[in-house]
Amino acid sequence: MSLEYGMAALSLEMPLRVPRTEFSASEHWDLVNAVTGLRVNAFSDQGAKQAASRQFMAAWNYDFLWNILIHREVFGETRTKMGHAIYAANGTDFDSEVTQLFDDPEDVFSFDFDERLGRRDRNELTRRFDANYDQLSATYPDMLNMTGIYVTCMSGLIELLGWDTLLTAAGIDGRRFGEFTERYVKWIGQYFLALAESKAPVVMVHDDIAWTSGAFMNPEWYRRYIFPNYRRLFEPLRQAGKKIIFTSDGNYTEFIDDVAQCGVHGFVLEPMTDMAYIAERYGKTHAFIGNADTRILLSGTKEDIYNEVKRCMDIGKKCPGFFMAVGNHIPANTPVESALYYNECYEMLGKR
């Protein structure tokens, strides 16, 4: 692990090794046990799991720890609940609860965020961001740490409305849905102002703006109602000198230029997004994190895994801000042998 390498890459100074991070691998307990020699599982006590994860991340040379603080809990019970399929080891994340915030999609247009969700004490929010950053920095002193916001804009609307209501309301009246979006941005803006006042030099901004196939709404709607609002939200962060890292699931290739123009310093991307495009256009000016295909680790041969790591290195290694990672995640059903071989390939090809 190396905070030095993580910060060097984010500052566009070419480190001697391609830095890396991973998502979910440190909670793939069979893999963690294989790497560390420990015996933990999903039902071990929290302290044992955290210690095992730290040991695993040190062994795998994490330089960057993806982290956010603000998630759907900010909405309390005022949100749609979509349940959750099994993803984590032993199905510990399964949730069968499904509820709907709105019975009539047109009620979205009259939703008052301040009335329903209230305002927050900015100093208290900043204290929470600082506490989150301090805790991670103490736990992982040799990594690039951050705090941040998950429900930036579109992800906030998804959490509030659920997919059915969101797409129906947007289809009924795109302009009024855009006005609803702008009211949300004014409400979530209080969190961005507090984040700007926090001590964290690096912040994560997450917003799922695409599906695997790309945009799920008219791209021009995004350019009218999403990206101008990103610029408003991000401006206090930029004025405060923060490094802004942006994450979206899915394929957001068509919006890379739009996101870049909003003032971010780096991109986190899944394999569907075209990393070669980012490297070509922004490889000297931005960091980027990704984007080996997790499906190849799930079902590919050793040759497939090697070729996938080589693909990523061939694209990113010449760029000073490139971090290696598997996107989207190394889940608990990934064969341990495949994950171990992936790490061998990273260690083999990651030296500059």
C-alpha cells in the first residue's frame, strides 16, 4: 500500500507502479482467507472482519480506498424501497421489503423537499464528514482516503422514486420532472456545501447516470438538467481546492466530455465505459480508475484474465493518473483461483 503512489497518480505524477484499488474483494471471505491465512466469514464479529480486510488490502497493495458517507439514509422513511437481491457472501444483503413513495407519478411534480425532508445543520454535517475521513485515515494510514456523497442527483432520484415512478414521471412531462430535479439539487446542495468545508482533500461524488446499455433518458435532458446542476454542486468543492472523483455505474461513455466539463479530476468506471476514450482525451489531465471486466474473472480462463489485465495496462499504463481495478466489483461468487491469478497478473504487469 502507498498513500504516496495514490496521491502521485491523482496529482498526475507518474508513480513507479500502477496504483490499484478493488471493490468488494476485501469482503470476499474465501479470498481474504486464502490471501491472509485467517478464518473469517460473513458471520464473524465485526472487529475480526475489519482486521482481516485490512490485512488483505495490505497484501494486495491497495493505494486508494473508495468511500462515501452520504447515502439513502438521508431520506429516512421518505423514499421508495426496492428491496435488494443477493450479492454479498451468504446473502447477508438480501432485502425483500418493497414500498412505494408515490402512488401517482404526477405527485412527484409537487413534492416539496424542504417540507418533507427538512434542512440540516451545516456545521454538524461537516463534523460528520471530518469524522468519517479521520476514522478511515486512522484505520488505513497508507492509503489515499476520502469521504463523499452517493446520492448526488440521479442516484438520489432513484432512491426517492424507484425506477418505475422515475421513468413514468419523466415520460409524462420531462420539463416538470427537470424542475423536480432542480429542487432536489437545491436540497442536496447543503451537503455539498458542508463537504466543501470538510478537511478531506479528496472527495467522491457518485451518481448512476447510465445503464449497461447507456443513457436511460434522452441525452439532451441530462445536458439541460443534470450537468448544469453538477457544475453548481461541484463549484464549492473546487473553490475549496478539493480533488473530485466521479463514479457512475453502467456505460457513460457518451457523457465523459460532459462530466469532465463539470470540473471533476478523475473518473471511476465499469468495463462498459470506454476507458480508451478517456485515456486518449483525458489521460494527461485526469485520473481514472478501472476497468477490468469482472465477468472474465467469474468465468474466464487464465489466458482470458491475463489478456484482460494486459488490455487495461496497455490503455492506462502510459497515463500518470491510471489506477487498476476490477469494475464492477470482485463479488463473493468469484472463483478464488481466478482472483488470485488476476492479482498475479497485476503484480506482473503493473511495474513501470
